[in-house]
Amino acid sequence: MLIKEGLLAYAHFMAAFGLVAALIAELAVFRQTMPLAQFHRLGMIDRWYGTASLLVILTGLARLHWGIQGEAFITHNPVFWTKMSLYVLVGILSITPTVLFIRWKSRKPTDDPIVIDASDYSRVRMLLWLQAVLFIFIPLCAALMTVGV
């Protein structure tokens, strides 16, 4: 039983670390002017971000259903619902950048650098940072849950 719990926790943590790594990579790669190769790298990173997000959900559901604490214990904890609300909010904030990345990719027929207008750049940058800041509180909620808060 403990080995299964450990493996479920490990899978969930690795998915969360992957999500954080992808978000940090997006922040590092996203610029107002990007060579086409860098812009394609940004799109790939954004796809990994989405994949990691899905893996966090799937591994979290696995822990919820098959973990030691069980659904009844976890779903009655208000900190769990705070954690879920933060995760959903981060997910909602990630929609606009993804949609804009796809839109910018579809309008780019040449090999010239991608130039993003200042207002779109500022908006996406702010949304990426807001996701990062909010995500910081998700592991805090998880830690509080483990000590019975």
C-alpha cells in the first residue's frame, strides 16, 4: 500500500514539476520580437505545458481515488478546494496565451521574425507571470493538507 502511495505521489510531483518547468520556459522564451525558430520553440513549450497540466490532473485523480487518504477525507478539506480553485484559475489564465500563440503562428507565412504588438506582449507576459505567482500557492496548499490543515 505504501509503495503504491509513494508511486502515485511521485507521478503527481513529477507532472507538477514538468508543468512548472514548462511555465518557466515560456517566460524565458517569450519575447516581443522572436526569430521564427524561437517562436516555434515557444509553441512546443506551450504544448508541453498543456500536456503536463493534463498529467497533473490525471495523477491527482489517481491519488484521490487510489491514495491512502481517500476521497472522503480529501474532498471535505477546504484547503483541497482552495488548491483546486487555484489550479483552475491558473488553467483559465493559460487559455489566452495559448490562443494567441496559435493565432500568431497561423498568420506567419514568411521566415521573418515574429513581432508582437506592445499591448498583446504586455498582456501575455502579465498572464504568464500571474500563472507563475498563483501556482506558487498550490504546493503550499498541498503541504498544509499533509499536516492536517
